[in-house]
Amino acid sequence: MMVLITYDVNTETDAGKKRLRLIAKECVNKCQRVQNSVFECLLDPAQFSELRHKLEKIADGSTDSLRYYYLGKNWKRRVEHFGAKTSYDPEGVLII
Amino acid sequence: MKKLLNVLYVTTPEAYLSLDGENVVVLIEGKEKFRLPIHTIESIVCFGFLGASPALMGFCAKNGVGLCFVSPYGRFLARVSGGVYGNVLLRKKQFRVSDSEADCVPIAINCIIAKLNNSRVVIERAIRDHPGQVDVNALKKASTYIKNSTVQLQNCSSLEEIRGIEGDCAKIYFEVFDELILHSKDSFYMRGRNKRPPKDNLNALLSFLYTLLAHDVQSALETVGLDPYVGFLHRERPGRPSLALDIMEEFRAFFVDRLVLSLINRKQITGKGFTVRESGGVMMDADTRKNVLMAWQKRKQEKITHPFLNEKISLGLLPYVQSLLLARHLRGDLDAYPPFLWK
């Protein structure tokens, strides 16, 4: 399934900057970075709950926020893109 | 059922693969060109010579992602595999079966029956679809010959006999293969199989796709814990994945031959995309190779109902399913190995 993850991390303190770095790192490991704090992940439900657990352990609920948008299996017709930084289709043909 | 994951093909010759966190990063001239989380793919096929970092190799081996290097023209060079894993009891059983000819024969017979059946389907399909354009008599004759051989095969008691029948049928099959090509016959023709290097366009295409298929089958066998180097019909030879070649027999006609025929007959590739080298070997240019890879990936995503499991699966999972069934047979859960019979 395709999940869109976005986050907002409060970076006023050094601890906040560290949280941002850690969260970004976890997301980069599993997902495609489509914009600065927006990630598209093609994961199965088990992998997703693992990632979610990791992210929520790092994030501080009182200042940061994480949002998950479940785009499901038919995600392709729900996503459109305009402008620079085109993404790749993880289910399409990957030839470099 | 396992999910069919994607395959990353790296065809740029100067690409270098490295690992960053859990991502594969493709570097071209030191600059990051592409990045992809490794767990969304099941294997990487690399056509370049610069290769990959040891860290990436280790990560792939640990996570069960196949990493395979082939030369820019599709010839297999090496694959990276990690420590031995899987069930040791299953593997020992496989070795014991492989050592006794009496145990090998029934499995080998089933594989070859499937091979013959599936190549007959290719011929029969041409008779059905293009009765006006092909030499129906010759095709019918070949089809009947293969059919009779299938019956003969069931009474074989030695591997030598099986190999003999298989060889005869392959010869008959490739003799009429030329008939199945409906267009651009001057650039694509079949005058016998030749390889290492392939000497004409059609052989180049077939060899290229057989290499890709062998890679898929070998990865599938390793996934279920079988040793791809210990075969039943093909004898062991250092560096030869004999079991992968055994299991591949069922898929040759279904996956590769059919795809090659559609590519040619739909004019998706032309003779211009091939060049002959001084050595007499034929190679594809980058665009043709890309087209072929795209068609191959698309084909793997098509779905069929598996005749034995009665379950809908992607074609790309067939090698995995067959390996699973073979493992079940070796473990004693199934009385015989059910090969993949295409209808």
C-alpha cells in the first residue's frame, strides 16, 4: 500500500533539530522523498507499523506532528505532480 | 503469498552503486543520480563494470535482495550471495535425491514434460492465430512429434534417455521456430541455436532473456532454501546453477520465446538495434536493451491463475511458486513435483 507521510518538527531547540534529523533519516530509509518533509512509502502493513512506531518514538507529541495519508493500492490515480523534481514510480520499470 | 517486488536494472555503464542508510544510491561520475529504499525491490541487475560497494553487497545479502552483475551485453558475470541460510535438512535431502538417479528421474521427467508441453503451446498458438501466414503442415508435424515424445518420456528410466528426447524435441522446435516469425524475416531468423557469443539477432535476444530468467529462478530457489547448484537433470559443474537450469526448462517457452516473438511480430524491436562485432557475436544497442527490459518487466506483472495452486499470481512469482512446490516435494509433503503446465 502507498502511504504519504508528512511531518512538522519544532526546531527551536537543539533537541528539536536532532529529532528532525532522526525522523528524516528514518523516512529516507524506507520512503521516497518527494518534497522536503513529504515522503511516499510503498510498504506492506507490517513494515508500515514498524516505521510508524519508530517515528512516534522519536517525535515529541507536544511540539511535533506527523500525518499519514493512506492512498491504498490504487494510489496512482490519486497523485498528480506539477513542476520540478519529478519522482519515480516504485511499481514501474526501474531502468537507470 | 509473497508479493512481487520490483527489479532495479542499472544499464548506464559508468554507474556505481552504493549504500546510504537503507537506500541504494546510484552514482554517476560521483554525483547522486537515483536513490531508492532497498526493501521495495527484490533484486538489482547491474550491467555496468564499475560495480557496487561492499557495504551494499552485504546489505543486499543480509536482506535477501538478489544482486547480479552481467556484462553490458547481458552475459552473466557474478552474483552476490550471503551466508548459507535456509533449512539444512531440506538441502541435505536435495543432495541425497540428486545423488540417486532413480530419485532424479521422476522430477526430471516432470520438468521436461512441462517444457515440451509449453513449447508445443507456442507452436499451436501460431497455428491457431495465423493459419494463413505460417506453414501449418510443418508446424503440425513438429507439434505431433513433440506430443508423442511426451508420451515416450513418461516411460524413461534413465537421465540419458530424458536428455536424448529433450535434445531431439529442442531441435525440432527450433527448426520450426523460424515459421513463427511473421515480420522482418531478414533481420530475425532462426537457423539453429548458437550461443557464447550468439551469432544472429534472434539468438542474441534469446540468450539475453534466458540470462535474466536464470537470475530470477536462481534467486527464487535460494529464497525457499534450495541449493541452486545441485540439479537433478543437469549434472553438477563448478559455477553452473544446475537446479536453476532444471526449473528454468519449464519457463523458457512461456516466458522468453513467447515474449521474443511478440516483440518481433509487433515490431517493437527492429534489426537496426543490433550490431555485429568483429568476433561474429551480435549485441544489442542501449535503446533496444531498454525496450526488451521494459517488455520483460511488464510481462512479469501480468497475472494468471496457477494451474496447480488455483490461485491468482503475477507471472514474476512463478519461479518462486515452482521452487516452493519443489521444496514441498523434497520434504515429502507432495508425492510428485507438479511442474508448470501452460494451457
